[in-house]
Amino acid sequence: MDANPLGEILASLPHRYPFLLIDRILEAEPGKRIVAIKNVTFNEPHFTGHFPDNPVMPGVLILEAIAQAGALLACRTDPDAIKGRLVYFMAIDRARFRKPVVPGDQLRIEMTLLKRRGDVWRFSGQALTDGDIAAEAEVMAMTRDRGPVRE
């Protein structure tokens, strides 16, 4: 693991503020599972409108954090196959929201690799706060060449 905890994440994911939703990798077993952290803070831009008097992290962003953790597991599992490529989110199944996520929470994202066939990956994930499941889903992703930058 990189001496800078954020270094590996920045090297592996193309996302940047405000869309980088993983702060730290706690555990990783390549080919099996990963545990990542997202610290939820009040100053994140989505809280100004969702909802100003009762801020709740949008479910779609929780699912994105789950997908980003899956991409990090793919990068840890087969770095040579991922190098120079991107992991694209393809599909989501069995998504369930169990508990609101609010500023001050810490999301613990636990991902398990279910299956890999070539460039297609399938993961199962949970986002927990204080040991309780806030959201869960199965996600599929595929790796593709980065391609040219469009202007």
C-alpha cells in the first residue's frame, strides 16, 4: 500500500473532488474483498440542496462510493490488466437503502468480488454506518481503454 493513503486511490481512480468518494482503504484481499472508508462531512456540495434543513447523503452517491470501492478492488486484483484503462460502472442490482447517511457519519464500504469474466467484474457491496447497513447492492463494471480526451 502507498505510504500516502490517498496516493493509491488517486492513482487508481480518475475521480477528483467533489466526485471522489473514497478516502481510505482499510483492508484488501486481492481477488476477494476490500474495505474502504468515506468520511461524510457537512461541507460537501450536495448537502446545500439535499436537504438544507435535514442534510442526507443522496443514495446515488452512496451507490457511487460502492462502485468506486469495487473499482479499487479490481485494481488491487489485477493491476496489470487495469493499467492504462478505466473501470466503468455498468449495472446495479438488488440496491437497497436501509438507513439515512448524514454529515458526521463514516461510511465503511465492504466489497466482495463475486465473479470476473474477462473485462467484466461483478461485486457485492455494503455501506455501513456505526455497524448498521445503510445501503447494499450488487454492481457490475467493465474495463476499457481510457481513449482520447474530448474537448
